[in-house]
Amino acid sequence: MPLEDLKGKKALVTGAASGIGSAIVKRFRSEGVQVFATDIHQTGDLIVADLTDADHVEKLAAQVGTPDFVINVAGGPVAPSRSETLPALPKSSLLLEDIDELQWAAVIAANLTSAYLVCRQFAPRMKARKYGRIVNFASIAARRGSDRVGVHYAAAKGGVIALTKTLALELGPFGITANAIAPGFIRTPRIAEANWGNVTQDFIDSLPLRRAGRPEDIAGVVAMLCSEAGGYVSGATIDVNGGLYFGP
Amino acid sequence: MKTAVVTGAAKPESIGHEVALRLQRDGMGVVVLDLYEEGFSSLSGCQCIKCDVSDFDSVQRIFSGLERVDVLVNCVGGSWEITKDDLRAGPRRGFLGLTNCSLEQWNTIRGANLDSVFYCCRAAAPLLKKQGGAIVNVASIAARKGIPPGAEGSSGPYAVAKAGVMGLTRQLALELGGFGVRVNCVAPGVIASGRLKKVLKFSGEQGPEGPLKQIPMGRVGTVAETAALIVALCSDDTSYMTGVTVDLNGASYAA
């Protein structure tokens, strides 16, 4: 049964080239939402933009106008660049001493600065309309700490949670909700390719729900937050991890 | 036919009432457990059973008569003493905290809010495990932040019982996950239910958690929004969520 309040709305989905972002685009379209999809990686009909660059975000806004929903999926444990737009994911976690300041800055920019720039660009437009839904992407790495990626990614995603809570307070009076989703182990094609952190079947079997997540599992929660069901949810971080970690 | 059991659904303008109607609209058979018989006529099509869910034996007896349960939504509860003898009771004057409540008050409030959830989950678990399903419990923002001394219209025992509901949710998520049963919880802030009207009438312009202007979204939540969230937590949209408490409070408390 379709969710209330989605049909006819307009959404911006970042990081839409593959995996979770791509699943969200599909889900929205199936609900009758008009979707503007963007990624630094060119594929299909999506808008190519480097969201760590304020000029690119401004140009994106000129094409998108005022969305009802802004879904910030862009990011990841390895920062893409304009020359390497879909980098392979690491096969194991990086130690603190293995992360140099360039990697640190790039991962913070890809995950946190991008969300900040997109929100800064689009929130004023939503405020003028007194309506909007913002969904940012955190990670279990920020909730329990990261043993699969590294401190740069966990810190960036922790920043996303704080950004989201602050936006909820700041934008609440304008009828705009801001929430974060903290996915656990989601088997996207890129993660499967990297056999991320040498995840074992034993680990998967130890999860309360006994399976890895699917991108569609995350898309469902995004749809929920943008629907009537999410109308009074704001400032929340929703853990979607099959019971791996319960949060604060 | 897929079957949902919803407790605390008989009072019109309650969250449970709206949840029962929505699950029915989604094509489920709905069983309502409640003591408030006068409300049963507003739930045509639901199987309404008079039951005190804070009584272990009553709950066991009811569930032993059910053939199938796919969804259990535990809405029964209340922040002040509501007993079998006075189902329409309103809040009382004065702050009711842990340091001044009577043992009887503690037992009544804990029984309605926490024991009832344990009893219903316990009785429903064997039925849910057969084919998988979902449990959704209702906690409260009171579990997150407590009730400040001086506040009227809610209570300390309620805050503690609702925190217990969150812990129960996590524990059951671990115990039932392997059977395809997801267990989640919502923690509402101030919701415009029939009960809130009682509190507002009682306390003037202030909600049970303080002035409404302290809510960043500048409004109370609706019963429809709350019920929609609960129904979403029963659905495949949340198929990878378990053990989670979703706060809905207009940004007034971020866990």
C-alpha cells in the first residue's frame, strides 16, 4: 500500500549512481515522486556534480529548484574525485596512523562538507515554503565506532548526526524535519565487490535478523521519513542495521 | 488472513484506535484488547475483546484462543493511574515522582505500561514465531528525559516504565530476530490524542512536558502521524530495523 504524502512531491537524491542512492531513486519513482538524481559519477540521466564544491552545488540548485525532500546519500569510506569518480572500497579497516591528513580531509569533505553545502543551498528554499524533509546519511560507524573503515569516516558521519540534530532545531519552526539514517552492514554491489572487511558468514549469521541489509531496506526507511509517518520525527538518527547495534 | 493484535485501541482519538483502523484498511484482521467497552462500537470489523492486559492470566487466555498473529502493537498505557474501576480517570494535582509515589501507584502504573507489554509479547511470541512478523511498542519522550519535579499530568513511574519498554524492545529483538520477528518501539512526544486534551484541560496552555513553545516544530504531533509511523514499523518498509526506538517529538529531544 502506497505511503501517504509522497505522490507528486519533488526529491533531490545525492550519491544516486549506485547502491543505496540508486535504490532510493527507484523507490521514490515507484511512489510517484519526481526525482532529481545527482552523483559525481556519470551514469544514466543523473546530474553530475562534485558536492564538495560550493559552485557545483549552486549550479545543481539552478537545475533542481526547490525540492520537497533532500536526501544526502553522497559519501562513503573512500572519497571520490573528479578523476576517480567511483573508487574501489577498501578491503579492510585503516588504522589511525595509516590515515594521512589528505585522506582525512577528503573523507570529511565527501561525507560531511557535502551534506552541509547541500543543506545550506536548499534549506532556505524550503524555509520559504514552510515545508521540507531532509534525510542525511550517517553510519553505524558513528554510532558504535568503526572497526571496518577508519576514524576519518566515523568522525565524518558523527558530524553528520550533529549537523542533522542542529538543523532539526533550526528548521523546525519552518515545518522542515531533519533526520539521519545510520545503516549497518548493507550489501551494495560495491561493498560486495570489496568483500568489505572480510565479512564472514558467521558474522552475518550472528546478526539478530541473520542477514545483511539490502539497499531497498534503506530506501523503505527514507520513504517512511518523507511520508506522513515521518511528519513529527525530527532530529532523530534511525539505526537500520538488523539489530547489530541499538544506539544510545 | 494476516492478523494484528492491538492493545489500548478502544478509545476514539487514541493512537491505538487509529492504528487498528489503518491495519484493517491494509487488509489485516484486527483483534483489539481493551477494557474500555464503550469504545468497541467505533471499531466495526475489528474483533474487540475486553481484557485487562496488566493481568498475566487474562492475556494468556486470550492469546491461547488466537490461531495466528502477524503483528502485535502494544498501545496500552498511561502516565497516571488508570484502573479497572476508573477507565476515564484524569491526571491528579501535584507532582508524582519516584520519591513520593505510593507502592500501589508504582505497581499500577508499571503494570499498565510495562508488565502489560511483557505479558502480551510473551503470549504472542509463539504465534509470531510461526511465520515471522512484527511487534511495535509505544514508549515515550518521558523515558528519554524523565519528568521534572513540579510537572503535573505525567509521572516518574511512567517515565521509568516506558524506559523499561525500550529495554524490553531491545531484548526481544535479540530473542525473536532469528524467527523473522522484528521488534521496534516509538517514543512520542506531545501528541494531540484524547488523553492530551484531558491534560491540557487540566493544566491550561501547558502540555505534560512544558510549554508547547519549547517544541522546535512549534506544534504537537497528530494521532495520524503517530499511527502512520507505527504502521510503517509493522511493514516491509522497515524490514531491516529491529530493536530500534524511533523518537517522534517535533525535534524537542534528539537521542
